[in-house]
Amino acid sequence: MKILTIIGARPQFIKAASVSREIAKHTSLEELIIHTGQHFDENMSEVFFNEMDIPEPKINLGIAGQTHGMMTANMIAGLEPVFMEHKPDLVLVYGDTNSTLAGALAAVKLQIPIAHIEAGLRSFNLQMPEEINRILTDRISKYLFCPTTTAIKNLDNEGFRNHDCDVIFSGDVMQDSAIYYNKIADEKSTILSKLGLKKYILCTIHRAENTDDLQRLESIFEAINTLNQELDLVIPIHPRTRKIIEQKKIKCNAVLIDPVGYFDMISLIKNSELVITDSGGLQKEAFFFKKCCVTLREETEWVELVEEGFNMLAGFDKENIITSTHTMLNAHPDFNVNLYGNGHASQHIVLHLLSVLN
Ligand code: UDP
């Protein structure tokens, strides 16, 4: 059975690493990886394939840096002939990027079943391009693998039980990656000594709603600069955010570094005092490594983290970010709760696919 996996952005490489390793254990499954090219810098793409032993993509479409509509359209146009040539039994897509939606649309038009990993997540904010991608991909997928019980509930509320699809609780594949690479990261990462880091807050910012709104971005950096007077802030900065802060000459006193590979990222999370982020994946990874998180958004798809007191939504208001950071630096929640399955999500997914494809 042939599976075509469509990936293109950093979080998808991290999710695919665990699932691809699991697929490779079954000789009846053949996986071909297609990279859309959405993320292309060495430190946004290649480093993950090398570090995490992700099989080399069969094809890289090289589609990046365009408007959302143009990018999605070009990806569909690029993927369709690939699907027609390889005739997969299944197309596998991850998360909520333009690559996810393009892969799903190209597949459904050719009547190829789609498996969506990280299905059912909702922020209920249609201003986010990711929310549109999630909803549409879920609607046309055949196998919806949900990382949380909230995701299952979301799909129930949208009537998915009446659709011709399987809604499955799988747990979170990012948790599989966090568990698998944890020890390897300890051995391989040198980032802490390289940067001379001891006590610090780890911070990432890249969501369009923050970077594309100058007032918001300035407010976030004002909070960062204030907090940085108390505790070092380290920011592996996304290329898009770097470009904007340089163009708009936004002041930043924190330690700005280029994006890091996954091993360095694990080490930076594990040894931090706290995580401040607008990333989806990083909110969960903070929890996996028993760190509290302040989220630079008004809402999150990972509501259980907020409900259980591991995460605080601070939005973009300077004072709110500072107060939330102080609150979370003093919070000591009990991290021994199971929110994302048992750490075998990838195995669960692959066994399910084997049973339905056979
Ligand atoms: N990440 C990384 N290096 C970095 C920044 C992030 O390896 O410099 C990882 C992070 O640990 C997480 C994933 O990239 O696994 C999250 O990606 P991103 O924040 O770009 O996307 P999102 O999760 O918001 O979709």
C-alpha cells in the first residue's frame, strides 16, 4: 500500500518524524514524502530531516513566499500530477498549513482517501489562516486522527458523526517526538553552553496576527524588553519576524538567535524558567517538558492547557504579558496529568491505517 505524505512547514517535519518511523516498521506500507517547499531555509527544513532521520522527500515542489491563495493554488497544481503518477492508496496530511489544505484538496478531487493528523482542533477564530485550513481539511478527510478529547468534541459538535469518515482519538504525535528525541537531544545539543545560558525565558513569535500588525508586535516587544531586565529572554526568531522587526526598526534587547534545530529546541525548553510563545506546537512542548507557558494569543486550540493551569493567554497587551509572566513564573502546577494520550499516537495511527487499508 502506498502512502503519500505531504509536508512543507517546520511543525509538520517534527510530527512526520514519528509517524514515518512507525510506517517504516511495516513492510506492507510504502511511504513517499512530498515536500511542498513552504519552509525552505536550511534551519527551517533540512536540519529536521537530518537530525530526525526523516526519509528524504521524493519531490520538493519549491513553492514558498507567495500570497496564501497563490501558494495554495500552486501547491494543488504541483501535487495533482504527482498523485496521478504515483496513484497512492492514501494521502497523509498534518496540521493546519497551506500545504495541509493543498494536499487534501488535490487528493479529494482525485478520490484519494485522506488521513488528517491533528484533526478537530479549533480556535474559533476565522481570522487565522490556520483555522480555515483546519476546518476545510477535516471536512474532506476520511480518517480524522484527533490529539485530544476536545478535538473529538469539536468534530461531534460540527456533526462529523453524520459524515462518511472515521473520527479517532489517537493522542498527540508531537508528544511521541518529544519522548523519543529527549535523550538524544541531551547528548547532542550544545546550545546552552554555546550561548552561556543559565536562567532564561524561552520565547518565539511568528503568528501572522502578531507579526503583521505593527501595534501588536511593538507591544509584544515592549513587554519582552521590560521582562528582559529581570530575566534573560532568548528568542530563536522566525525569518518572517526577523524581517519585520528589522524593516520596522523595532527595538529588541533580548538574545535574538537564528531558528534552531529540534535538539537545541528541546534543550532550550527543558532548561528554561518559562516559555512565552504564539506557537501552537510549543505550547504543548512546554507542557511535555513540565514548563509553564504564556501564550501571545487571545485564544488557543489547546484549551486543556489553559483549563488545567499550565498555560495563560496573554494576548498582545504589554501589561497583560508582564503580569501573566509573573503569575506563571510563580505557578507550580502538577504536571502529572495525561492530556495528550499515552505517547504512542504514531503507532495507534499506523495500526489503524493498516487495518482499514488492508
Ligand atoms: N521549533 C524549532 N526551532 C525553532 C522554533 C521552533 O525546532 O527555532 C519547533 C518547536 O519546538 C515545535 C515546532 O517547531 O516543535 C513549532 O513550529 P512553529 O512554532 O513554527 O509552528 P506552529 O506549531 O505554531 O504551527
